[in-house]
Amino acid sequence: MSLRIRRTIAKGIDWMRTARHVTFFLVLLVIVSSVALAHMQATKMDPEDGATVKEAPKWVQIWYSQEPDSAVSKLTLTGPDGEVKLFVHPSDDNSLMGMVQQDNLRDGEYTVEWQAAGDDGHIQKGEYKFTLKTD
């Protein structure tokens, strides 16, 4: 076999190896992306994250990218005087609502902590803060 033919065959083999590596990388990227996108995410909050509100909220609400599983979903509100009593229930719009069961919330920073799971069953957790300033 001539040297020219050997070089042509070697280039073809190198190209095939490169194509296999690129294909493997693309398949891996698709798998990782689909797993990451499958997890439920918080998409909106009320009051908004970082907001300063002038009136004590009557509820806190978090909307999710999927319907939350009520068996594992939790919502807590903590402020300057500790945990605020909430009546938590799921809504029809992929959200969890916590009705505030206390009057006279003090001015200060409040933290909403949430836990929920979506279609894939993986529990997701998060928190956000808002400030109550009635003055």
C-alpha cells in the first residue's frame, strides 16, 4: 500500500474519532440539560424577593414551574419575633399559598422558606426575604 493511501486512511480514522467524541459530548450535554430542566423551580414570589412592603402581608405565595406535591411541600415565614403562623395550602395555579394567621407583624426583615417537589419527585428547597416597613 502506498504512503499516500495510508495517509488518507489515517486522516479518515482521525476524523471518525473526532466525530465520535463530538457525538458523545453532545449526547452527554442533552442528558445533563434535560435532568437539570426537569427539576421544579420557584418562578414568582409574593411579596417579591428583596421587596420592602408598607403593609403587613395577609399571605405569602410562591409559584412553581410545576404543580407542587402537597405531601412534601412546606412554606414557613420567620420574622423579628420568630416564626409566623401560616395556614398553607396549594392553589390551582401551580402555587403554594400561606395565609398569615397573626395580626400586628412588627417591622423588620422576614424570610420565607419553601420546600416542594414536582413531577420528578426530587425535593427542592429555597428561601427569599422581604422587609416590612410601615413607617
